[in-house]
Amino acid sequence: MLFLLKKILPQLFTSIILEDKKNILKTSIYKNHKLISSNEKTFDKSEKLLEYVKTLNSKFLFYHTALFLNVKEQGLIPSKNDEDFERFNVGKMSLKSIALNNALIYTATEHIEYFNEWFEDYGGLDFLYSPFAILYHNILKEKPNSDKTTLYAYKHEHILTLIICRGIEILYGDIIFFEEELDLEFGHQEENLDNLGEDTLNDTEVTLDNFNETLEDKLNALDQFDNILGNNENDSEFLDGKDKFDLEEMDQFGNDIELCRHIVTSIEKFYKDDKYPSVFIDKALILSTKELDQSAIEFLEEETLLEIESKPINTLDSIIELMQKELQ
């Protein structure tokens, strides 16, 4: 009877991302596995989003809610044995883990309990999806060659998730949170330009000492831009000129530099750490919610000697796909 009702009545799927500056959800209504409608909304406060979800859920007999897990206390080990957590240097804390093919993805128990309690008064939380689960879901969609070893990277805002696979077998996994993103908004120009001072630039030079001329040109342009701002009393007039600096492009390029740096570091770790198999990576695929700077991709190809492919990814859509897959 329940199966028949689910075929006849519409079902609501809601995917949610909670972040400091904005909270986003996407709702998709399906009837008999066919998409009826879809909508995306942004809220400045998480409480407003949850009230909206509660109201919407009350209109459906069948509804499913999933949240993107963007906490730091999570990871992946390429083993299904709980005893291997210590071998892979996972700290001693209360963990919840779930199998992902031949691997385990884990997070702190307190996060699962917190989110479940938080959603309890708003219709409940059905799924909590790690970036590893989202990335691996998209890896399977690629139908990888079993003879090839591929590095997969998934960039969502300030989170970079990495999985190295031989075919669909998981060999390595890591997740990196960018501590600071380049922020060049003029409302905080002095503070933000300080964030691009000597420490930041020196760190970039040490880690990416073989970066091509494009990076040097970009950084020189930024220094020149800083000098101009320091001598210009009217920033608004400067911005209206023909030589307006593309701040958004520079901000994105800075984030792409960080992405490249972390990918190179992870590849080195995979090759040098004897906990991982001695195989060479054949190629790389980067999935990103924002388009990557082409010069960053070219640098990564030169630095790693890998063929680099990049594709867009929509985190909210991937979460809905995962929900539907699990409910089949």
C-alpha cells in the first residue's frame, strides 16, 4: 500500500547547505520518479531556513531532508577495518563511520547527534552527506576504467575533498578546509589587503616555487593594485575608471592557487607514505562549484605531469541524486 501511495502522491526532496554567510536549500518535487518542479532559496539565517522547511514538509505526506556535512572533524581511510583508524592517524574520539565501497568515511559522533537534535522540531533529518560521499557518487557516474588510477578533486567553496581511485577501488582520501579565502571587498580594503601580505606571498612562493609566469604576473598586478589604492583617496572614482581591477577574478584565482597547492601536496603524500599502494596516478579530474582559472589548471598539469580535466558540479543536485538512489 505504501509503495502504491509513493507512486501516486508527490514526494518532496530537500537538500540543505548551512554556512556562515548564507544558508541554501533546493527543493525538488517528484511524482512516480518524474521531476514536477524544482526551486532554490537562500536565507541569511539558518532558523529562517528551518522554519521554511517545516512549513513545506507539512504540505506533503512523503518528504525527505538531507544536509551537507561541512564540519572539519571528518575523513576517509582506505580500509573497512575499524582497527585501522589508529594506523591512519585518526585521533581518538567518538566516531561514527559508514562503508564507502572498500573504505570508511567517518565523522565525530557529536556532529551527528547535534544535527539530528537540531532538525527534530522541523520535520527531522533523514540524511547527512559527507563531501566524500558526494564525490564518490560522481566518480561512479564517470564509469572509470578499472586499469587506470585517477585523482578526483571536489571543490565546494572553502572545502577541497580528494579521492584517489584505481577504477572504483579507493586508495586514498583527504579533506582540506581553506582557513582563509582571499577577500578583496572594498568595505574592508585595508584589512583584506593585509591578508595578501608577505606571509601569504612567501608561503605561496615556497610551495609553488615552479609556478609559471602567469602567477608572477598576477601577483605583481596585485602589488601594483595595492600601491594605487594606497595613493588614491577616492576609491570609488578609481573603480569607475577604465583600468578597473577585476577583484572577483583575483579572489577566485587566489582560491585556485590554494587548490593547486593542496592537490600537489596530497599527491606527494600519496607517493611517499608507505601506507598507500605504490602506483602512479594516470590522470586527474577536478569537480568544482565554481569555474577554475585556466592558468591554474595549466600550472597543475605542468607541476604534476598529469592530464587535468575539470567539470562543474552542483552540490545540492548531487545530494538529491544520492537521496533518490538510497530510497530506490
